[in-house]
Amino acid sequence: MDHVRSLIRDVPDFPKQGIIFKDITPVLANPTALRTVIEKLAGLFADQSIDKVAATESRGFIFGVSLAMRLDAGFVPIRKPGKLPYQTNKVSYSLEYGEGHLEVHADAFRAGENVLFIDDLLATGGTALGSCQLIEQQGARIAGLGFFIELGFLNGRELLEGHDIRSLVTL
Amino acid sequence: MDHVRSLIRDVPDFPKQGIIFKDITPVLANPTALRTVIEKLAGLFADQSIDKVAATESRGFIFGVSLAMRLDAGFVPIRKPGKLPYQTNKVSYSLEYGEGHLEVHADAFRAGENVLFIDDLLATGGTALGSCQLIEQQGARIAGLGFFIELGFLNGRELLEGHDIRSLVTL
């Protein structure tokens, strides 16, 4: 994992002044590092039987579908409003300033399915919480939440209390 | 592939009246179908040595990173403006009405690398053409363009003439 960590690039003042953005594109560009991240994330949930992996656009899709392939699970995209063509369920969640909205297809999950939520980054946890609500609304069970990087100082874990949260890299 | 085809869902009048949208989410949700699509796409390019797979957000990421993992290549995300944190190269391309814009990190490709462009859908080919320009600007070589679904009647192949285009399903 030292190799993977060394490829996470700090970009200062993105998306705004004072924020240091964790750029994961050098990890994605390196086949060995990319494979390591997916293998290690899969290893974190090796004790679970996963029916579906869900993830939010766009970076979440990258890790979510890779995990789904690795765990032989289905993949469910959770999207911003107006992107999914079929009937959807919607949820609103709090952002630092204002509100975010997410949608998932109304037939995405079956009752009782074990669903793993995957994202590249756990920050304040708003997106993950909204996604969990969408998954549970359809009667599925959240088996766990997996993140490549967790920004511990933003306390996303508190917002997501009660869920099984596992991260590869905590900063 | 019959199983995969049967899971592509027609959604009428999305995103606007008169368009029949090809909904691939039932394919993604089915682990066997998802694996089949990735294996078959990989098979289409088995004669090529691929260094990197590039794809555009958001659905393109799903197939692009899966192919990268399968081919043991790196993955490069091509994004809408303002999403990538580091220095970028930009390109504009024609849409049915107006212009689209894409960006890629300025250090995404090395000169001489073999790059496979992957997307879920070949329609008019504008996004693919813009992406190819970004890849070639950095001195990399387009090894081929792979699509899950090709809408043959929109003639995307004409716009992309000179490139090696391979599709799994042509409609």
C-alpha cells in the first residue's frame, strides 16, 4: 500500500482556495496500484456475501464496478437527478452549503439483498448517507460501506453511525 | 450474448420525446451479463497490446475501468470541464445542438503509449472524436475504440473514419 499512497497526489486550492484535493488519477493510471486498491478493498469485505455493489457518479463508479466484478456481484449506479431513464426513487441530503439530490432506479434492489456501498472518498458522509437511504427504501440490507480514502478529520463516520465502515487509507 | 441483449431495456421518450433510450442498468445489475460484456469487449482487442484505457464520464467509466482491470492496463478518466484537479488539456466537439467540452489531465498519457477508448454507446461519435483528439495531442496512439452498443443508423463510424472501431451489439 506504500506504493499506492505515494501515488495519491495533493492538489492545493481545488476545488476552492484552502482545500487540498486528493487526486487519485495517478493511482488509476498505474495498473499495479489500481489492482492493489481493488484487491485490498475486496479483502476488507471477504467475510461478507455481497449481492450488489452500489456507487455514486462519477468517481464512485470506477471503484464500485471494479469491486462488483471482483466480488461477482451486480453493479447499481446511483446518479444525480435526471440521468437515469427508468422510474426512480429520489433522496435529498445535506451538503456543506445547501442540498444534494440522488436517484436510483426503482427496481435496482430486491428485498433482502446484501448491498455494499463503495466510494473513492469518505468526507462528510452526506452522499453515502443519502445512498444508504435509497438502498434501504427498497428493502435491501447495507452489508457495509467501503472507501479507498477516508478523511478522518471530517467525521463522516459519525453521520453514518450504525453502519460497518471500512477504509483502505485514512488521512 | 442473447442473455445480454435481452437485458438491454428500451425506455421510450428519454431524454426527450421520440427518443428510445437504451437502458443498460439491467445488464450491470446481473453479474453474469456484466462479466460477459467485459470478457467479450476484451476479446475484441485480444490482438492488441494496450497500455491505457481511456473513457468519458459517467457510464463510460463503468466499462473503461473494467476493461483496464481485465487487460492489466492503466485507466484514464476524461471528464467534463472543471472536474479534474490538476493541469488539463481541453477540447471542444460538436453536439446535435451546440458544443460539448472535455478535459484530460495534461500528464495522462506518455508519447507512444497504446490507448484503447471505451464507451457504453456509439451514437453520433462526437464524444469519441473529442476524446481521440485529447489522446493524440499527448503523443499517444489510438489502438482502437470499443463500444458495448453501436447505434448504426447514426453513422458515428463516418465521423471516426480511420480508427479501428469494434462494437459488441449493433442496433
